Amino acid sequence: LYDGDLYGHVPPNPAHEVTVEFVSANPTGPLHVGHGRGAAYGASLASILQASGYLVQREYYVNDNGRQMDILAVSVWLRYLELCGEEIDFPDNGYRGDYIYDIAREVRSETGDKWRFKGHEVTDGLPPDEEEGGNRETHIDAFIDRARELLGHAGYLVFFETSVNSILNDIQQDLSDFGVHFDHWFSEKELENSDAIRRAVERLEENGHLYVKDGATWFRASELGDEKDRVIIRENGRSTYFASDIAYFLNKMERGFEKALYIFGADHHGYIARLRAAALGLGEDPERLEILLVQFAVLYRDGEKVSMSTRSGQFISLRELREEVGSDAARFFYVMRSHEQHLDFDLDLAKSRTNENPVYYIQYAHARICSVFRNLEQMDETHNQAIGEAALNLLTEPNETLLLRALSRYPEVIESSARLRAPHQLAHYLQALATEFHAYYNSHQFLVEDENIRNVRLNLILATQIVLANGLELLGISAPEAM
């Protein structure tokens, strides 16, 4: 335990290479607290898998293509026109929030009024929105077409790319500040611009799983376990989101991963059967695909539920959560319950500095051990591990036996947390270990005169400190030396 090796960790096995994709939020706005749970869960699981011997690659799939990105670009353009002095009724299903104005200001500061058009030029001839008896989807699509027409390719790209890059940079910074890092940011646009989608479609066709109906190309997903067949090429020749999903899975298999783990929000339940059907259609083993669904997180402040909505702009961002409770508390609270269970996140408890706050309780155990060794140094004494090792038979107190048993369980907890995809098991273990340590600390002296008892007890609490620090690190949480 003291020779530099990580106790409980298994050496990496090249035969077990896995890619873990998580968060992958559309770059249409800042990350909110729902994304935060997926980020904390995915990052913790990836670290635990790595500790249990997997070669792990952490990946974020950037949805930087398609209709939602067009809606974002048009939303920014319309706010830009407002900043230029034009009055235009903003579409109901455009993206709102102050961040849209921020991006619009960025474009205007760089280009001035170059992309300004009169309000009537933008709106004349557009189909009515829902309030006027029209269709809100048709209404926003008409705005997109009008933007492409007036701005031209170069102008449209200014708003599209500035919007995507600005929000993606914000997401990357947010995740970094949250202690969540990725090995690869995979662009959907690059997937479409390459021949990946074409090759995936050809593979499905070769395997006899495609047919044409009403001018569109359909995948016979219902014959492979999905609830219905899926369009992969629209009648206008453009591929669908699902075609990109299929090509992305094939890309992961071609990169040689033994298994592809997807971590989605609970609203993506339909993707399980859909992607398994895609794997079968491609002739790949569906067991190499694993989809984990993370249930929703609900914030409570002063006993009241905090509501949020992304498109309206009225949401609690991950950044606001971190600023309010700190990254450590947020990371722990997100994983302290199974990802399959709904999470009620108590903001007041997460901010408290009491033993009722589990992350504070665990960190305090680590800090207490550090304080013991600082006191030892102030006494001009040293810790002799060899003397302690030779005196193991002196650890006979009930608190010592319980603590030794808790420490011996750590490798088993790592293995189980990885196998069951359950970081909450590690979180609960750390709470239990902290409980055993605090009980020991409150009932026994460590810095006693007898050097045999002193050193064997210091060995025991040093082992506890190492396990606490290693476990917290796997969950992305700091192990402070003083509190």
C-alpha cells in the first residue's frame, strides 16, 4: 500500500479497450444541471473502469450539424438584427437566453452592421406562426431559408460557426472547471463530410436491410428489434440524424474498441433498441454496444423545487451550480445515488459544512489524518513504517478491526463499481470508511509514547488516508489536507 502502487487498482489490459461517450450535449446553449449529472457519472465511471484494468477513451460527440444548429444560427442572427435596431417578432421555438445576445454582440463587434437587413425583408412572405394559425416548425424553417437567402453562404457561415464555436468553447471550459476531461471531441460535421455515412448505408444495403418508400430510404429496424422502421435518407437526399448515429457506431467499431459505452439522458430510452438494431444491421455484435441511461436531477433550494427549461433560457446552468455549492459537492452529490434513480439534489445540504454533508464528512476524515501527521512533525517525531509493520498484532481494538476490514474491501468495491457501472457504490464505501475512521479518531490516541503502538496506528491511518484520496480522485473530488 505504501510502495507507490495504487492499492485496489488493476494494471491495464490491452484486450479490454473501451470508449465511453458521455455528455455530448448539443452546442446550442450552456450546460445545465441535467448535463452535470451525466458529466459526473461518465467521468467517474471512466476513471473506475480504468482503475479496474480497462484501457479507456473518453469521448464527446459534438452535434455541430443539422437543424438544431440552424435554429441556433438564426436565433443569433435575429438578435443581431435587434442590436442593429430592427424590430422582428422572435419565433417561439428559437433559442432564447442572454447567451444568444452575447454571441450576437460578438458578431456585431467583429463585422458591424454588414449583415443587417430591414425587418420587412426578413419577414415578408413567411408562413404564419402557431398563434396566427400556422405551424411553429414551418415558421422557424422559413426563417432558416430566409437567412440562407439573404446572408448567402459566407454570411450564414459567420453566424453558424460563431454560434457553434462560442458555445462549444464555453462547454469545454465548463467541463474542464468541473474536472471532466475528454480524450477526443468527435465532430458530427466531420462524420458527414467524410464517407462514413455512405459506407454505413452501403453496409446496411449489402446486408439486405434497406428499402425505398415515398422517395426515402428506410432501414428495416423493426425486423431487428426496434419498434418501427427508420428513415436514414430523406426524399431530398439528405441523411437523417439516425444515419449519423449508425455511421458513428461503425466508426467506433472500426477504431478497434472492444466495447462502446454510450451514456445518455433518460429521455433517450428509445435509442437502446434503435442502436442495437443498427449494430445487427451492420453485421456487428450488439454486445459490443452498451447504453447507460442517467435519470434526471431535480434541484431543491429551501425545500422548494427549482424549475428549468433550456430553450426559454430559464435554467440553472452547471456553472451556476458549481459557483453555489462547489465542484466537489456537485460531483459527489451527482453520483451518490444510482444513475438509474431520480436524484433530488439538496442545494442547502451540499453547501453545508457539517457531518450531514457526505462529501464534507469524507474530506474531513482525510484532513484529520493529515493533521495527525502535522502534529507528529511538530513533536519532532517521525513515522517509522517498518516498526509499524512489525507490530500489526497490536491492532486489536474493535475500532481498528472494523477499519482494517473496511480497507480490505476497497479492491472489491472498485471491481464491483466497474462491473455494475455503479460509481455510487464507491461513494457509499467512502462514506462508510470515513465513518469508521471518525469513530477511531474520537476514541483513541495515535501519538502515544509506545513507539510500536504509535507507528502501527499511524500505518493504519496512513492506509486510510491513501484509500480516501484514491477513491475521491476516482470521483473527481479533491482530498484537502486542512479544513
